Amino acid sequence: MMRVKWIALLTLFVLGFSLNVMAKDDKKEKSEVTFLVSMTCENCQKRIENNIAFEKGVTALNVNLPDKLVTIEYRKDKTSPEKLKEAIRKLGYTATPFHPKKKAEKE
């Protein structure tokens, strides 16, 4: 009888811990945003890479100088597209949300 109680208690503990971990993972949901940025040279590219990569919540960054595109993967619970756009603006560049689907429709 004592063994059954311990097993039941252990099962409840593990189940509770698992639900807690799952809830924390939901908060770490990632999203991606792409901006058309007014960068013109490799120095611009490096400046954006060196600054935006360290913005709170940024998990990945791709700066494409020829296309003038900056794609940022970020955690939704830490930042937002508006905050990231503002961070680019503070570096001295304009940033316009870019939607690849719209570009494909024009071609």
C-alpha cells in the first residue's frame, strides 16, 4: 500500500513538472519579421548585424545587403516587430516591413 502511494505521488510530481515545462515553452514561441532597410554598404550591414543581433529576444538574424533585407527571428515574449523596427531606426536607417508574398505576386 505504501509503495502505491509513493508511485502515485511521484507520478503527480512528474506530471506537474511536465505541464510547467510545457507552459514555459509556449512563452518561447518564435516568429520572424523581414524589413526593407535603407542600408547602402558593407559598413551598414555590419552595423546592423553587430547591433540588432544583441537586441533582447533576437534568436537569429540574416542581413542581405544586395536585396537590402533584414530578416529577424525573435521570441514573441521578449520583443515585437515594432521594437525591432525602432532599434533599426535608432541606428539611422529606415525600415519598412517586407512581405515576400507581395513581391512574388508582382512578378
